[in-house]
Amino acid sequence: MDRFRFPDDLIRAQQEWHDTYRALAVPTPGRTLLRRRLLRLSVRIEGHAFWSTPVGTPAARVELRRRAGGERRSEGAA
């Protein structure tokens, strides 16, 4: 059984956050839109009601990032 049961919308927002963050690493036009999206996602994640529950601990935040793929490494990374 999972220690943390994250709402689906919170997991999706964190996955989108990581995808957007990685997209910003590529020098392309439209980076301003990506930065704005990253900020909106950050607000959505930080303000989610899950964090006001007893299980919304710092450890839960780390686990959310891990589950959402935040620790994925790009190909070729050592």
C-alpha cells in the first residue's frame, strides 16, 4: 500500500511541471510562454488542498516529485 495517496490532478500537474521545466532547457522561441506555464503550475501545485491535510508533509512533496518523474535523467546523463 502506498504511503501517500496523491490526487490524480496533483500528480498530473507535477508531471506537467517537470515536462515544462525540461522544455525550458531547449533554446527555442516561446520560452516566455513556457516560463509563465511553469509559474502557473507551481501555484497550482503549491496551493493544492492536499498539502493542508495531515499527510501533506515535506516527505510527501519529495515523494510526489519522485513519482511524477522529477528524478528522471536525460539520455546521456552520467
